[in-house]
Amino acid sequence: MRTKNPTPSRYHGKYRNYTKDNILKAYYEVKNHRSSLRKAAREYGVPYQTLRDRVSGKVDPEDFARETVLETEEELGLVEHAEQCARLGYGYSNMEMKKLAGELAFKLGRRKRDKPLSNCWLYGFLGRWRERLSTLKPSALDSNRAKNTTPEAVQTYFHNLKNTIDTLHLENRPDLIFNMDETGISPEHRPPNIIAPSNEKPHSVTSPRSATTTLIACANAAGSNIPPYFVFKGKRFNEDLMQGASAGAGYAMSDSGWSTTTVFQDYLKIHFLKHVKRDHENQPVLLILDGHTTHTSSELIQWALTNNIHIFVLPAHTSHVLQPLDVAVFGPFKRFYYSECSAYMKTNMGKIVT
């Protein structure tokens, strides 16, 4: 006979995860014959036996001997505080939340010491507020990015951007407002999550670490994009590298595979300008990009002004929120890329992505 594996759990004790209001609502729903026991218990998240004991008179419906340490309003304050801190990049761990709640309970006179509350309270707290809170693994945010992405800096950026658009008379020409960004692509792809035996540590075969290829992408505010531009590692041009590329795509070579000042100048002069559809040569074009040194050389700025291309630089360390291509395009693109690499290596075992 096949035996069913038990579901693992961090905590096997019983702890009430419903509120006083919920059980009273369920109780009166049944007593007023508006709902059955099972339906009311399911609707309000109250254990069936607990509700039945109160309806049958075995237990006083107002008896809440095991009331939580903090009232609902007090827990709500913790929830809102945790949400705000998480959005700012300084979220609370489980241990820190237990410590914070313990200090609050001590200040309110609910406990004699300010020691952290128990895991029992924590899991009940997360259960009661599961629609708003959960324990998640955060992505790392560099302290410089967190420090520079203030509401004041973001507001100043959009104020300056609006003034620039108004000055260039581009408020009705989104097709002439461009955003450009770069990203690196490596054959050593990140493997996706896989289905594997639960008691084993799975492995996924990837290609070995090798040269990085840079992709330069550019799109305008009207939703159109300029064909991609690739920077391959090497010294000699090789048309074979562009097999299967998108129509109109261009490429360059560099010693590292990363974009350089010379490569970026060639991109703007040869590739970008060719695909910009202006009514006449003197019509202004706005190009929004980050302030990398390869984008802001004096020679490049002078050439851009001569050709009526106005470069608008993003504030330092803010690309994770203000760079549209970085936020909305490169993330999904990388996921698709990793997925295709993984699929290729499954159907071509023994081969690698080059």
C-alpha cells in the first residue's frame, strides 16, 4: 500500500489564528439561522469544533482566554510599519519582528520583560495578516542606490525632464523621445527552477564561463524600438556572429565584449541616427540614458549637440527605478534568454551555448 508522505511544517503546535471579531460574527451567523456551522466556520476561518462548542453552549462565546498579546489595531500598526520598511529596503526578519513585538508588548504593559515574542506568536501573526504580509527572500539593493533614490531626487528628475521636453517642444512627439540602455549576455546562463526529488540537491548543466556580449537597446516613448546592436569580444569583424539576428541589427567588436566610448560613438553615428525618423535634420531628439563614462565624453556631447540630439542623463544610482529599459525590458528578456539556453542544452546534450 502506498503511504502518503507527511507535509513538513516548521511548527506543529496548535495556536489560534482567528480574531475575536471573526468568531463572534460566525457565532451570530449560525445563531440567527443565516448560515450553517460548517459554512460559517469556513467563511470566517474559525475551527469547526471551536464554533460548535460556542453555539451549543459548552463554551461562552465571549470567552477568549487565549487572546493574543496585541490587539488588532496594535498588530495593524506593526503590519503597516513592516510594509513601509520593506518598501524602503530595510525590512524586518522573523527574529527582528518578534523582538519588535516583544518591545511593544512590554511598553503597553502586557509583559513584564521586553524579550522577543515566541515563534508561536509569529506564525499566528503572519497567518492573521497573510493577505498583507509573508516571509520572502529579498533581492539585494546597493546602499548607494537606496541613498540616492529619495522622493526628492525622483521628483527633481521628473521636473527637469518635463522642462527639457517643453523646451524642445517634444510634448506631442513621443516618437522623438528615446531611452537607451545596455546589458551583458553570458553563455553561462542562470538555470531555471526545476522539478526534482524533494530530498536531493539538484544540479543543472550550464555552459562554461566565457566572453560576455553586450546588447545595446533603444526604444522611444511611442513604443517603437531601434533594431538591437551587439558588441562582441574580438578584434576582427565576423558576419557569422549575426546569423539569425533581427532585421536591421548592427554589431561592433571590442577587446572585452563590453561597450567602449568609441563603440558607443559609432553606435550613435552609424546605427542610431540611421533609424531615427525626423521631419528634418534640425528637428531635436531627446535621448535618455545613464551617466556611464562611455556615454558622456566631451567629443560625444559636442557631436550630439551639432546633430541636435539632446542627451539627458539619469541621476546616479537610480537606474533600478528610473531606467525604463532596465526595469521593464531587460528583466523579462533575461528570463527568456535563460529559458532558451536551458531548452537548447536539454535537446542538445553535450553541446554548449557559445
